[in-house]
Amino acid sequence: MANTPDYSWPPMDQRKVIGQPYKRVDGPAKASGRAKYSSDYLSRDLLFGAYQTCPHAHARVLSVDTSEAESTKGVMAVHVAAPAGTEIQWAGAEIAAVAATSTEIAWDAVRKIKVQYEVLPHLVNETDLSKAGARAKAAGERLTGDPDKAFQEAEVTSEGHYGIPVINHVCLETHGSVTQWKGQGDDSQLQCWVSTQDVTHYAGSLAPNLKVPAANIHVRQDHVGGGFGSKFSPDAWGEVAARLSQKAGGRPVKLFLDRATDQKIAGNRPSAYGWIKIGGKRDGTITAWESRTWGTGGFTGGGSPPLPYIITGIPNQRMNHTAVSTNIGPSRAWRAPNNQQASYMTCGAVEDFAAKAGLDPLEVFKINARYTPEARRDTYLFHFDKAAELAGWKKLWHPRGESGPGPMKRGLGIGFNAWAGLGHQSQCRVTLHADGSVNVDIGTQDLGTGTRTIILQVAAETLGLPIGAIKLAIGSNDLPPDSASGGSTTVGGVSSSTRKASMNALAKLYELAAQTLGTTADQLEAAEGRIRVKGTPAKSITWQAACRRIPASGVISEIGETNPRNPMGLMAGGVAGVQMADVSVDIETGVVKVNRYVAVQDCGLIINPRLAESVCYGAISQGISTALYEQRFMDGQTGRMLNPNMEFYKLAGIGDIGDIVVHLDIRPENDKRGVVGLGEPPAVAICAAIGNAVANAIGVRVPNIPMTPEHVLAALEGRTV
Amino acid sequence: MQAFEYANPSTLQEAVALLAPQRGQTDVLAGGTDLISLMKDYIHTPKRLVNIKNIQELEGIRASAGGLRIGALVTMDELARNAEVRASYKALADAAAGIPSPQIRHMGTVGGDLCQRPRCWYFRGGFGLLATDNGKPLVPDGENHYHAIFGGGPAYFVSASSLGPALVAMGARVKLVSAKGSREVAVKSFFVAPKDENTREIVLRPDEILSEILVPAPAVHSATYEVRQKEALDWPLAAASVALTMKGSVVAGAKVVMGHVAPIPWEAAAAEKALAGKTITAASAEAAGKAAVEDAQPLSRNAYKVQLASVAVKRALLEAVKGKA
Ligand SMILES: Cc1cc2nc3c(=O)[nH]c(=O)nc-3n(C[C@H](O)[C@H](O)[C@H](O)COP(=O)(O)OP(=O)(O)OC[C@H]3O[C@@H](n4cnc5c(N)ncnc54)[C@H](O)[C@@H]3O)c2cc1C
């Protein structure tokens, strides 16, 4: 192993490119519309796909008659996805698809497909557990310590109800692909322009069902219009697009879900509702926790929030969770799965306990930091104070409900987050050419988080070159394999593999340059576009001169690989974070506005502070939307989602967000951990902080997210909704 | 979207000649901000679309001593910015300015605003104006969070037009033109709460075009207040437009009309009565707000809108007299 380079990151004070706030390299292309998403794909021979979906929440398909659709002019292929006999478990489920020469023809043809159903009983709302009957499945009690005794001995107890509904991902680019299938069997060639969080494994997931070698499936994606955890696999529609293309003689088929269908079936975050009781001492120390919760993640139930969140060490706990099976589209991972729900419920219960004890919740959170995992305990304590300082807590906080006269009430609230974020398996290939040009290739994807920019910064730092000197390729499965972008794992994965591949390539280049410079390879470094002798920068040659030594017949091409089991100090997992919301509530209308939102975010080595902050802004904007607006209205009578659109499925706009203040906790002791992913942690605590701020402002708990006028006014009037 | 014939007339006369008297055959296209989505959802499937945007005579705002004439093609943005409208017809300017998103204000026309279809999600989901499934009304036992709190059915949708209540409060009329001639209708009577599935929510006949809005000389004090949850692309949860004629500092006559709470702009006669002879103060405005919702009939999930309507009336009244002696 003598020749293994030392991959460790350059010390904080010696970094030239890493740590700089570069703007996203693809920003101008995106802002100007030059960036092409797969859903923008157009070609002369393109066919347009559309689905007929099931209008019933639970039904059996009795017959599907596609004859009229098939004979419609312009229809090139029809595929039945749910033949007679299929049991449908949610409205919006795909029944049959057509591919036609225009979108309009496709939609007209879809309506000519005649489907008969036997309609079966459904359940689409789970807020009232007593109505769930046999569809509710208790997970069994989890017991720690002696909660009965602890509650008896408690000096203060509080209890409350907390609920957070099923929400949608609402990716601006809906789910789907453009897929072209030419040839047959082993001679098949598939070209897929996709919208995915996992370019590398798309082909492998698609191949078995189509019975085509994965090696013959070519996957491309330059940009993706949102995923948030809902775009990990090709999905049924990826396969159907391929089948339609094959039936249509190999013409490419564009099959992206329409907005309504996307919202019904392509992404649901599980709900969580429940009752929580907390017991503790007069000083705010919690000694006992009891919770009875339920929720749904669709037909399979699912979605158990990890309670108590972060303060896991509470010595006495009794917990019961019930999963409810409902006839709604299946759940998908949503930016830190189950953590938002757990954070909202836990922080709400802690805030209610503080109010009952007559204490400042900031002090109660701090005193109970003893129950947080030891590795981040000091960080939480530090963050509570830092967030309080930035939010003006000392000045602005007041005891619950003491908000002064007039209809506008201001309040402050706290939420906290935790996440792992260790980098994923990744391979990078760095190729140096004799003319000095450089390729960096990784089969990863940029979800809008700035992955391209990050990779370029790492390569540029390591090779001692400007960012513009490097040609980067991502978004294809012809490139070295990367992993799914999920779990905040991308930045750690791609930064390590890029670092290693760049160092490995440099090691080869040093061997060539060492001869010219009359030294040994281990004495060389790459900086400022030169290869130079460490400690004697005057002894150097230009990057181009070094590369000219690469034999004309070849290139230097080296792989670097990230292995999560051996991070080599380049990356780590585990972050904390504390957030505080400052809201105003109009108690005559129940309208809540966020004045300011403070996020103190734990982190590791930050490759690009602008992008890290930007990820926090995005997460918080999305969280504010969830906390105040987002609701799926499921009609119990018809079993349908009534608002599968972006009009009554309300989303925050720029004017609804308020001021966001992000403080990244960049400190030497955090930096030395290496890179830690940040995609998810800042998205966790927004409902928690806003829910608590509203309670602080108006003097009562609004149990259920979102904080709509309907919910707020009901809480003020002591009604339940 | 079903294929259709596209007609592009340049005069009102040509345009009305292209319209069919039976429902469902032809549709008038103005800004298209509503109609196109109705067509994409197959709620409207016209065989012919008559684009009226090239008809000069439907343009323009004209103010005179006798009042205001607003052409049907005037956009919400033009209306909201018009100096005359802002100065003397504040309730109308407020309502137009409240309509969200610059895109909709720039594309959406005043004619289209008055003629737009209800946003009731059962209607948009294909269950008809009265929202029934095999004869069973879906709204009373359904998700009626945004539905009517006045009227008592069988129509439970809320009139979508934000301009409607302001125009009713101001006593405006609309001119409706067909190949057979023209008629003027008070905006108050333009909107109807249908009792059966074959009646539309406005009296406009399929072969008519709304050519202009005529607003009489203004009441001095007017305002619109909307309770909106968000700033971005959203509908008011409740709104109120008021127009007051004053004798000194006391109310000589009041028009109070609530929006987004009933299938039609809802006139609050009790509030109007409560205000007569009063000065507008926080207390009298609040009392009028309370009176306005006395006979509200909320549904299972929209009781909260009663409070919002009451607050909208109160705040509109206070806004109307703000800064005025
Ligand atoms: C997210 C969202 C929020 C909105 N919020 C509001 C709001 O808060 N308040 C509000 O009032 N509106 C709101 N709107 C609706 C918007 O104001 C209307 O879509 C717009 O006013 C319609 O005008 P248009 O010219 O685009 O009409 P079109 O879409 O062209 O036509 C709408 C209907 O009116 C008919 N029509 C149009 N002009 C005439 C005419 N001159 N004569 C006869 N028939 C005619 C058409 O045939 C069609 O049936 C909102 C819309 C959206 C999408």
C-alpha cells in the first residue's frame, strides 16, 4: 500500500476551491431554459403517452375494452396495465395506456377505453382511528423502564394531541420517461430519458420485467425537476413506456404522469396522529413518556415515526403505534422519512410540557438534551443557544398566550432535527489527456442540489486547476456507477470518489513529471495549474507540460471509489440541528404568517457554503408549505382525492415564506469529520417549530398540521376538526 | 382536449353570429385562464371556440360623470391600475388587485372573471354543478371546507368571481349581446343559484357575449376586504365588498356584499340595516359583521368561514372609511 496516496482533505486554511461559495454551474442554463429536462424531450418521431386511471378507491376490474381506442387515428400503441381480475387499491391506479401522435389524441383515445368495475368498500381517511376497524393493525407495545411509576411520581404532567397529514411530493417535473425500445430479446436496445434519483440502477431495475439484458438499456438524464424521495425506481410507468414503444415499432414514447395522477399515486408521505403524555420534574426534566399514535402510508399501512425523537434516552416510556391500511396511493420516501412527523410530535409535546410547567421551552429543551445521543449532545446545547441568539429569543419570547392586545399575535417556537448523511457507494473516473484536458465522469445525478458544482470543486482543488478546465459528465449509466441520491448521501459519496480518482490520476502524472523535475513522485504537488516540488514552488512545470509527457497512444485514466464502510476520514454521518420560527397569527382569521425562520445546522466539511445554505432555504421553504398549507382532501364518499392539482393542494409561494436565516455550524471540530450530507436534516423541524410558535402566539395548541384558518380558529374556539 | 373549430372574428357582430343557442356547442374564449383548463379536463367540450380577443369594441375603460364603462376585454391588471377606478371605485380596484399572480391578472379579463365557472372540486371532478353522484348530493357529507355557508343548497359551490360582489355593491349592470339584440342585466341578477343541473350559475345564454360592464356614479366610500390564507395563487376564503353613501359622518345608505360564501354574491341586508344612521367605528363595523352572518348555514366542515365572512365585512367597512372624515 506504499503507493496509496494520502486522500485526506487539505487543511481548512489551505483550501483554494473547496469552501468557496461558487454559484451552481448549471444555474444559468436552468434559469434561461436552455437546460433540457427529460420531460422537455422532443423529436420528430416522438409519441405521446397517456393513462386511463381507476376512478374508484377500491375495485375489481371486470373488463377492459380497448378496441375503440386502438382504432382511433393517430393511436400507435395500447397497453393494458390492469387486465380483468385485477384488484385496485387506490383511485388513480393505472388501468391502460395509449401512445399517440399528439397529446390531444392520446387523451381523447384514453377516454374511449371502456372499463367495467365491481366497486368494493374503501377507506381513504384515517384521522378518526375509531372508523378504521379491521384496517388498523397495532404494532404492539414498546416499554422502557417503569412509566406508570414515573407518571405517579411526576411533579408535572401534560398531554396533547398532535397530527400531521399525508402530503405529496409535488415534483415540478412529474414522474415518467421518454423510452425507446428497438429490436427484440437479446438484440433489444433501449434508450431511456428519465427523471430519476438513481441513474445507475435504473437499467437493472427495468431489465428483469422486460426480459432485456440490463447492458442493452441506456439511461440518460441531464436534469431532474424534483424527486424528494419519490423517484428511486423506473416504476410501472417506466416499463409501460418501453412496452408502448416496442408495440409502436420502436418509436420513442413520452409517458410522464399528468399532474393529477402524479399527485394521486406517485408520492405520499405517511401521516402520523396521536396522543402524547409527558411527565417530569418542576425544573423541566422529563422522566416519563407515553404515546399512542397511528398513521397511514397507504394500502400497506406503514409509517411509524421514531418517538420520542432525538431525546431517545427518556428513562420511562410506553409507546403504541397503529398502522392503518387505506385506499390511497402508496407512500414513498419524503426528505427524511418519518422524521418530520416524529419531530413535530415530540417537540410539540415538549413545548406543551414546558407551558404546563410554566417554564421557558428553551430551558426545557436544554435540560432534556441529556437524553440526546451523546455524540451530538454538546452540539444540540450549542445550537439551542445559537438559534436563540439569532431568533432574538430572550427579547421576543413570552409565556404562552401572553401576546398583548389586538388581533395580531406573535409567537416563537423551537424544533430540532437529526440525520445520518454518510456518503454512498460511488465511483469516479478521472482521465488526463496529453493536451492537458481533463474528464471527470460519474454516473450520478444532480437533483438541483448542486452536485455538478461540488464534483468540479473537489476535482479542481485536488488537481490544482480552475473549475473551467474540467469537463464533467454525469447523468448516464455509461459512466462509472454511483448510487441513488437519497438519504443525504450524494455529497459524501461523490466528493470522496472524486477526491480519490483525482489523486490516483495525479499519482500517475507525478511519476511522469518527476523525471522532468529531477525528483521523486512523492515530492510533488499540484497547485495553481502547475506541478511543483513541495516546499520549493519555484521548481515546477505547467500542468500542460506535465501532461505532454503522457504517451500520445494513451491517457491517464484512474478510478476512485467511495466505500461507506471505510470512509477514510473523507466523510462521516450524523448531524444535529435546531430551528426557531417567529410567526404572527391573526386570531380573527386564523391566518398564520412566518416573519422569520432561523436554522442552525450542524455540518461536516462544507465544500460550498452557498449551496449548503441553498439546500437549507429549499428545505425550509418546503417545510413552511407543509406547516401552513399542504392538505390532500380525500372524499370519503367517492374515495377520490379532490385536489390533485397545485391550486387547492396549496403550496407556499415566495411571498409566503418570510425571512430565512441560516447559520451553518462551520467549526474546525466539525470540519475534521469530513463531508456530511445536508439534503434532509434542515427539512425535518419546520412543522415542529411553527406549530410551537403558533401555540406560543395564541395560547392554545393547534393539534393538526397544517396551520390553516380552519384549524387555528377551531383550536381557539376549543373545537376539534 | 377534444378537437374543436377555432373562429377568430374581429367584430362583435361576427362573433355573436358564430355562437350556437344550445349549450355545449360553442364557447367564448377570452384570456383562456379558466376555459383552457375546463377543456383539458373535458368539463367543457365545445365544437367551436370563438376567440373574442381581436374585437376592438370590447376593450377599454371609460369614466364619465354618469359612471364607468368597462369593456369585457379589460384585464384585471388594467382595472386594478386604472387611476379613476382606484380613486372612485376602490372596492372594484381592491377586488381586481387581490386576484393572485401577475400572469392571471394580465391574461384574465373582467368578462371572463364574471363568466368563469365555479371552482367546486366536485364540479371540476365531473359531478356537475350540483355535485351529485347517482342522485346523492356529495357536498353536505363531503369535503366542503371551501363551500357555501349561505343559500342552503341544492347548489353549494361558491361564486368564483371576486369582481361580482364589488359590482353588486356598486349597483353595476352588464350588457349582454346576441345576434338577436342586446339586453342589460343588473349584476345582482346576473348570478343565480341553480336549483337543477340544467341551469347555469349566470343568466348569460350560450349565444350571448358579455360586452361591457356599466357602473353608476360612485358611492364615496367603498372597499373590498378578502381573507386570503396565502399570497401566492390562492382564492379568498371569504370576502366582502362595501359601498357607503354618507350624510356627514353617518351612513345614509350601505351596500354590503359578501364573496366566496354562496353560489352568488351574497347581499347582507341585515348588516346594511344595522349600519343605517351609524358612524363607522370598530364597534359598529363589528356589529355589522355579526349581523351579516346571522343566517349563515355552514356545512359540516366550513363553520370557520362564518367567522371569516364576519371579519371581512368588519374590515371592509373600516377600510372604506379609513383616512376619510
Ligand atoms: C389559481 C387561481 C386563482 C384565482 N383566484 C381568483 C380570485 O381570487 N378571484 C377571482 O375572481 N378569480 C380568480 N381566478 C380566476 C381568474 O380570475 C379567471 O380565470 C379569469 O378572470 C377568467 O378570465 P379569462 O379572460 O381568462 O376567461 P376565459 O378563461 O377565457 O373564460 C372563462 C369563461 O368565461 C366565458 N367568457 C369569457 N369572456 C366572456 C365574455 N366576454 N362573454 C361571454 N362569456 C365569456 C368563457 O366562455 C368561459 O366559460 C383565479 C384563477 C386561478 C387559476
